[in-house]
Amino acid sequence: MKGHILALFCCCLLSGCAQVRIIDRINIIQSMGVDIEGETYKMSASYPTYIKASRKQFVSPLTAESKIIYGIFTAIAAKSSQPIEIGQMRTLVISEKFARGAIAELADIINRESIKSSNATIVITKQKASSIISESLKKPPFFLSELIEQNMYHGNTPMTNYHSFVNQYYGEGQDIYLPVINIDKGLLHMDGVGVFKGEELKLWLTNEEGLYLKLLKDKALRGEYDFKTGPKEMYSFIILHGKRKIAIAQNGKATISLKLTIVPRQFPKKINIQKKDDFHEVKTQIEEKFASEIKTMLIHLQKNNVDPIGFGEQYRRQHRTYSENGFNETIYPNLDFEVKTKIIILHSGVGH
């Protein structure tokens, strides 16, 4: 009996500590975009609204500006007819200018939990962040976040979120990377990856390089890949899953091993994949293509002194004598990359 009374008492205490927020009496920010114009921060935000008469949900806009980055939250709350809730925000879009000048402030805000949301992702745009938010307002609720999530889970965009961003910024042995989103002919689309060195936006990666980065970083190795072998001939396939292993030896050799399972969508017409010789030719071509392109990207990153893959972190795990400055100055610039790939082709009709 005493146990039941104690449990009831604890429930009362817990319920008393909770802050009651009625869902239709608050504006839950869905997406947010931040630009810099001169010395002014400008924010554009969207939140879903439900019209009882039509029983439909729409997306509504909010805008605000401030001379200090923290001030935009106060300014946007002043324009809202109901309390603002940003704890469930799913997407933060930052302009290139913001990314180049205020990434430290963003890390500080997120680290202080001012705008933290476990489901939120950060993306960069080479255009105005407000234009991305405005375009998303023409779409159904959550279109923007679902577009990004779909490309992360099934496409060629590396998986990122608030937690990985903070970990990369404050941690050792890796550099920040963020997906890029742009508008082309009125369509929102993922458009590669931006890579930082400290607070500096240092490099833009293409969609293809974004896939290579994803294969070397994400837990789930999935994506889609196309490459031409002639003016009208190409390979096209889906990467279903895979495994990787990265090892850095004391002599400066970095070995990357990739094993990928793929499903073909299109092969050159002259190829009959059901023939054993053609099958092995296709397999070899794809393996060599992946190995060559990934190595080229790694050398490109190395020459620009950025390490989004996290070779520094990998080296720290394998070697006790780790120093971030020492690794960046003497070891990383001299790493010799060796990429090994093994491809398993499903539904080919040939034993392998």
C-alpha cells in the first residue's frame, strides 16, 4: 500500500513540473532560414496551421531581423500571434554568406540548446535562405524536411544533424560538412556538400563526391550511381548496402576497403550481363571506377587541408601518440591513400 501511495505521489510531482503546451495554441516552427545582409541577420520561418473549416493543414510564414543573431528569436516571437515553439524544428537553412561569417555563432547557439531539436538538420544554400523557405511554402507541410531526409536515407546526401555538427565543430580529428540545397527552375534539389576548415567554408563537393563522402562516413551505405562509358552509353545502379573499413598504418598508408551490394538499372546495350565474361567485365569496371573516383576525391580534400572523413579521429583511435596539430601538419598532408572496392551485383542472372 505504501508503495502505491509513493508512486502516486511521484506522478503528481512529475505532472506538476511539466509545462503544458496545447498544440493548437502555439506556433511550432517547422523550417527556418537565416541570411545576412550587411550587418543584419534576417530570419524566415514556416509553421503549419490547421484550418478547421476546410480540415486542411497549410504552411504559414514568419520573418524577422536583428543586428545580433540572438535577437532574431525575440523579433520573431514579437510577430507571432501565439507562443513560438522551436524545439520540434526539423530544418535550418543557412545562406552561403552566413556559413562563411557566422558558423561559430551557430555552433554556440546550438550548444547552448537555444534552438536544439533532435530531428533537425542544417543545410547550406548558395542562394538566399529565405528563397528556399519561400519555395517550400508552396509545397505540402514538411516537404522540405522530407526532401532532405529522403536524400539522406535513400539518395546521395551524407547523413547530418545538429548533433553531428556540434561534434564536428568542437571535437578533434574531423571537419564540418553540411549538405547543400538550391533551387533550379523552380525545383528544390540537393546540390552537393559544403566542407569547412574550422570556421571557414573551404570547399564545395559535387553530388557524386557527396556520395563518396557518404560511403566513407554513414552507417548505412546506400545511394544511386550513374556514370557514362560513351556518348549514349552509361551504367546506372542502386547501392543497397555495404561495409567499409578504414585503417591508417604508422608508415602513413591509409587503406580504405569498401564492399557494396548493388542492383543494376541500366548497362550499355553491348553488355549482356548474363554472360560470364561480360559480367566480370562490368564488375571490374565498376570496382575500378569507384576506387579511382574515391581516391581522387580524397586527394582533393587532402590538398585543400580539410578532413570531413575523419582520418584524424581514426588515427587517434589507432595510435596513442596523437596530436591534432601534429596530425594536421605532418601526417594528413602525407597520407598515401589506397582504395579497395568489391562489388556484389544482385539480380544479374549469373552466379558470383
